[in-house]
Amino acid sequence: MNQALFETIDRYIDDLFVPAHPVLDEALRAAEAAGLPDIQVSPGQGKLLYLLAKLCGARRILEVGTLAGYSTIWLGRALPDGGRLITLEFDPAHADVARGNLARAGLTDRTEVLTGPALETLPILQERGEAAFDMVFLDADKANYTAYLGWSLRLLRPGGLILADNVIRGGAVLDPDPTDESALGARAFNAALAAEPRLESIAFQQIGAKGHDGLAMAIVRQ
């Protein structure tokens, strides 16, 4: 693969469709200053999330995996007045950075960051009687993706949208190394997604500045 070419094309696309935005740029700087890993979605991928949220008319969004809140800002900006986004982050330090970024983006009133292992915070959402979500975005530990899929089905409305990032792993899902928990988890998730009769699903490759990976997409059958 010609990674330099892919990165150049990504910059070309971003220059056309994703002009620099001070709030998003500051979110990236805050993440770097806090020493967070550079694993957030790219600007173009963020714009894709934004457009998909708009297209499905999402008023309630659940995100699993906040990091510094970069993708959270994109999703939050897609919400209409009165919309709500709940995002789950394992690391308290990451969650603090995300809250600061969301505050600078003017999204505090429509977002909530819950801290802790997602498999512990997801049941809390059910216990407190949260209304059904319109969209779920998974971008967390791949080893638990299949479990997150089960929770997505519990929490989404009929017709709701599931998006899951990092499901190709540079092709490692074809024949995962037994020690590669992320590739094993992504492969198991893809198989579960394809076999789930309540969903209509697809996964597609993405090649760009973030390397070779992919996004899965599914709609809950009406």
C-alpha cells in the first residue's frame, strides 16, 4: 500500500469537505497535551459520523469509547435542539479531557460522559430507564465488541443505526494471531453482526491517514 498517497488524498478530501474548525483543532491539541493516544477518528471519518447521524435523524446517540471526545463533538453537533448524547469512557483521565473539550464545543447541555468499564455502565442506562437510542457508535476495546453489540440491540429503537469502528484491523481479521485480542474481537464481532437476524448489516474497508481499517454499519429491522 502507498501510505503516503493515502495520506495526501485524505488531506485533499479534508481540505474540500472538512475545513479547519477551532473547537475540533483544540480538542486534538488537548488530547495531545494530556498524553492521550492518537487513535481518534480522522476529520473525514468524523464528518462521516456527523452526516450519518443527520441522515438517520438521530435525537439520542450512545457512544462507547470517548477518548478525548473528538468523535463525540462531531456526533453532538449533529443533534437537533433537545437532542441527547451519552458517551462511555473507561479511563477517568480521558473522561476529564473529553468533558473539557465538550464544554469548549458548547455541548455540555446535551452530552453526558459516564466513566467506568462499559459493561458496567451499559446496565446502568437500562436500570435508569433511558429512552431508546436512535444511533450507537462503538469505538472502544474490540475484545468486548460482541458484548457491546448485544447491549446495542437492547438499547436501540427499531430502525436504529449501529456503527462500529476498526473492524478490519489492516486485514488481521482474515487470520488473527491468537495473541491479537483486537483482531480476534473484531472478527468475532463481524461474524456476530452478519449472523444477527434482527439486523441488516455491512462492513467496508477504509484506507487513509489512519491506515487500513474499516467501519461496520447495521440497521435494526423494523
